[in-house]
Amino acid sequence: MQDDLQYAQEAASEPGLRSYYKEKVLQQEEGHMKRVEILNQRIVFDDVFKIEEATLRFERFNGQMSEPVRRLVFERGDAAAALLLNRDTQKVILIEQFRYPTYKKGPGWLLEEVREEVGYQVSDLQPIATFYVSPGGSSERIALYYAEVGEADRVAAGGGSAAEHEDIEQVELSLPELWTALRKGNIVDAKTLIAVQWLQCRLAGQQNVKGT
């Protein structure tokens, strides 16, 4: 899992990703090369995250190029995450953590899928999906995985980064508890919703196979 996290972090800083916005590019879409012409591009905010402003023209579905349009891109890099199922306890491992951006619209503490904070050594990651979080304004992609672990795979206590002032609680839910949390709307983190619904479909499919 650490390798996938490192890959995502390195990929976000590769010049190739940045050049997508800096140069005239061609995109492959259903066998047709769509044209995008970057007329101007600059960074208008540069801190922990970046905001990029671009003026561009893009090929419309009728084949004509659009008028110049202004677009803003929120750049925060790519990320990887995984949903873990403890095969020994048959419980899913999640974390609960304070997320300030969610505070104005809710309590601020979210149940999320796990990343590097849980202290388990993961050997076999199964890809669920790679998706854009908010393609209308952000370049961020999430690479989402599923893995099963056992008690023997626990190598550390887990927890957040002290340097980043993280305060993380590990939460283990049985499958019935997880389905109840999903049904009641207690899971509001998008990538966790995707992972949990994927797991629900996976297990239902396995039950159908056993029943035939």
C-alpha cells in the first residue's frame, strides 16, 4: 500500500501532468482526437495547494473550436486509498478524523477509508476504480483499492502524523454495522461511499455464486 501512496504522490508532481495544462494537447476520446489549445496559463495561488488560471479554446462536438474561455483549476495532486477488511474478525477498518473543510456543513468528523494510518502491512491490493473527485474544478484523481488483512499483518499501532497535528481514531465495523451506516447516510466521504458500495456488490455477487 505504501508503494501505491508513494506512486500517487510522485505522479502528482511529474512534469507530464503539469504539461497537460501548459501546452497544446490532444485527448483521445472514443477514437477521435479532441483538440485543446492553451492560450495563456498562470498560477494565481501557491500555498499547500495551488490554483491555476488558464485561457483556452477546445474542440466542440461539431468539430469547431470554441471561443477563448477562462478556467480555474484547483491543483492538489493525486492520492491513493484503500478499504481494508480484517478477514479474522470480519470487520471493515475505517478511520474517523476531523476535516475542517466539512465543518461549516456538518460536525467536521468524518468516517473514511484507510490510508497509511492504520498500521497494517498490506500485500495484495485489488483496484476498485480511479476517478476524478470534482472534474469541474480540480485535477485531483483518487486511486481506490480493496485489501484483506489479518491480525498477523498488524505491524504498528497506526495513527496520524504528529507533524501535521492529525488526531485519528480507528473504527472497526462489522458488515451489518457497515451496511446500516451506509443506509442511514452516516458515510458522507465520497471515496468511502464508492468503496463500501463496491464491497457490498462484491459480497452479494459471491453469495449468488454460492447459491447457484
